[in-house]
Amino acid sequence: MSTAEARRQAAVRELEHEIGTLLRRVRRGLAERAVEVHPELNPTSYMLLVTLRDHGARRAADLAELFALDKGSVSRVVHQLVGLG
């Protein structure tokens, strides 16, 4: 392996590490915000709620595609949101 290739691979590893750290921080922040809204609200439900607040009513199929969930999961999230008020 050349020196340039070794540097590139090291840079990619460092970037992957930094992205992982960023994603963990984002998840933690979402979880904290969700609990501020309701103690039983999970981050996925919070994000769906924020999406509905910001963009209005959406079909379950559209939400499933947006969040990369199946329609059953979206249905459970909506059921949870309705149950929490």
C-alpha cells in the first residue's frame, strides 16, 4: 500500500469515527427532547411528531418511506402518540 493510500484510509477511519460521534450526539439530543415533551415518548415518535407539526398531515405510507419504517411501525408510533395525547 502506498503512503498516499495509507493516509487516505486513515482519514476515512477518522471521518467515520467523527460521524459516529456526531450521530450518537444527535440521538442523545433527540431522546432528551422527546422526554421533555413526554416522559414516555421515544426519539422516533418525537421525530414523527415534529415532522407532522412542521409539514401537516401525511399518509402513513409517506411517513414510512420518509423514516425508512414499515407501515406497521408507523401505525404503532401513531397509536403511541394518540395514547400520549
